Amino acid sequence: MLELVATVCLAIGACKDVSLNVSDAMTPMQCLLSAQIEAAKWHIEHPGWRIAKLTCGRVGRYARA
């Protein structure tokens, strides 16, 4: 199982990892292809944050939220 994890930061510099997408059947390529779309959706809902990094990996390895 893969998840798309974004490292997001506030303007003051506080950063955290958040999980944007989890799918049972997602391949690494599908995760990377959907990354920009999912990041754009998240950013619309959280305008005070900026996305610093996107990563695909095993569920629970990066984000704990």
C-alpha cells in the first residue's frame, strides 16, 4: 500500500509531513502521476501552507497524521 506524503510549511518556517492520498492498488508510477493533482487539491483547502516536497512511500513510513 502506498501513500503520497507532502512536506508542508507555514510562512514562519514550521514544517510537517501530511498524507495526501492512500490507495491499495496504487503503483509507484501512479502515485507520482497523481501527486500534482492531489497537492493542488490540498493547497486549495489549506491556503496558509506551502508544499515543499512530495514523496511516495509505504503507508505509515513518513506521515503520522
